[in-house]
Amino acid sequence: MLDLRTEVEIDAPVERVWEILTDFERFPEWNPFIRRIHGKMQVGSRLDVLIGATGTRPMRFRPTVKAVIPNRELRWLGRLGLPRLFDGEHIFQIEPLGSMRTRFIQREQFRGLLVPLLARSLNRDARRGFEEMNRALQARINVPPATRPGTGKA
């Protein structure tokens, strides 16, 4: 098993972080790592996700949503081929650090026969993608809504 973990502290309440994290429609506007998500955010549903760190070829996969705990956690499980060949459970956690500060944690637990063969590139590319997304989420939250692209306001 390989467990990747990154985190960032954000000057915003957990509700604001959750709002941006779960607004899948707007991901292409700000997210350099998870470039697109389609689907319903409910346990058992399948998502259509396009993912890839900057400088890598994006990969499309269809994970199953495993947990949705508003303002706390979003979790999905993606597979490459058969179960236990290459499984990745992606976990987004949101922890309050006070009323106006939040810790955003992004993790993925990789399991399966192919993990040892891919561990080096996962540690390099997936970790970089997590960090890129964390910084972009932090920046997105710090942009006032009236000046965000796609809001129709200048």
C-alpha cells in the first residue's frame, strides 16, 4: 500500500471550503489537477473524472463515491482493471481550525499488485497534483465571488 497525503491551511470557514470543493461544474475554471468531474455527489454513484498534474497526460476514470459528509469529507474509490490490481481511494478531508480557518487534507491510498511498479511516479506526479490543487483551492477561496470567472460579474 502507498498512502499519499498533503494539506494546506485556508483562511475561510469549513462551509466555504466545502462549497468550492463540491462545485464540480466550476473545476475547469480553477483546478489544475482534477480538471473535470461529472456526476452526482452521493454514495454509490459513479463519477466521470479527468485528472492529471501539470505537465502530465490527463487520465479519465470512473470512481465510485464512498462517503459524503458535508463540510467534513468526500471520498471515492477508483480502479484500474480488476479489483486489487490497482485501486486508489481518494479522500478529501476538511477540519476546522477555528471559525474562520480550515485545514484541507487531500489523501490517496493506493493498493494492488501494480502499486510497487508505479510508486515512484505516484510519489512524484500525484503528490505534485495534490499540492497544485491545494494551492489553487486556497487561491480560489481568496478570490471574492464578484470577480470570479463564470459569475457574470466583473
